[in-house]
Amino acid sequence: MQPSFFCQSHCNDFFPETRQIGEVELQDKIFLNASANLVIVSMSRQIVQATKHHRHEIAR
């Protein structure tokens, strides 16, 4: 799953309703979204690193 796609679909999910919500709450949601994306990106990077390392170990 691509982080950018995840972000887009996520934003689209909550943007229609957030127009009625206060701006602060909207910013909170965007911030939460961004940090969730960072977690996903760093997790996927760790998985890639682990997989590379694992393949390297097998190749020995």
C-alpha cells in the first residue's frame, strides 16, 4: 500500500464532514493523519530492511 494513496483516500474520507467542524479539530485530524502515515512509512521501511537482511543471511 502506497503511503501517498493511503493519505489521499484517508483525507477524502474525512474532508466532507470536517467542513462543519472547527478548524482546530480539522488540524488535529490532519496531524493525526500525517503521523499515522509516518508510522506506516517507517514500518514498511523496517520490513524492507529486515527482508533484505534476511535474504542476505540466506544467500550466505
